[in-house]
Amino acid sequence: MKRLIPLIVAAALSACGADVATSAATAAALKKQELEQAKKTQDIAQQKINQAMDQLQQSQQSRENAADKQ
């Protein structure tokens, strides 16, 4: 009986360890998804910034061309 109690305790503790490991893996997977989504959001924002800069340059070029013609 004395040997059975430590065995039961060890089994219970190992189950807790598995639960902790599963929780950690789940948290890591969620963080990975968040990171991927943030990267996509950053890429979209950078594309919009680049488009705005292109439009600004085109507008400025058009103004310069109009000024040169006068």
C-alpha cells in the first residue's frame, strides 16, 4: 500500500504536467496566429502607404508639368 500512494501521486502529477504542456502549446499556437495576422495587417498598411505616396508623387509631377507649360 505504501508503494501505491506514491505511484498514484506521480500519475496525478504527470497528468497535470500534460495539461500544462497542452495549455502552453495552445497559447503558442494562438500567439503564432496573432503574429501572422499582425504581419498581414502591416503588409496591407504598407501597400496603402505606398499607394498614397505614388499618388502624391503623380500629383506633384502633374503640378510641375502644368507650371512648366505656363
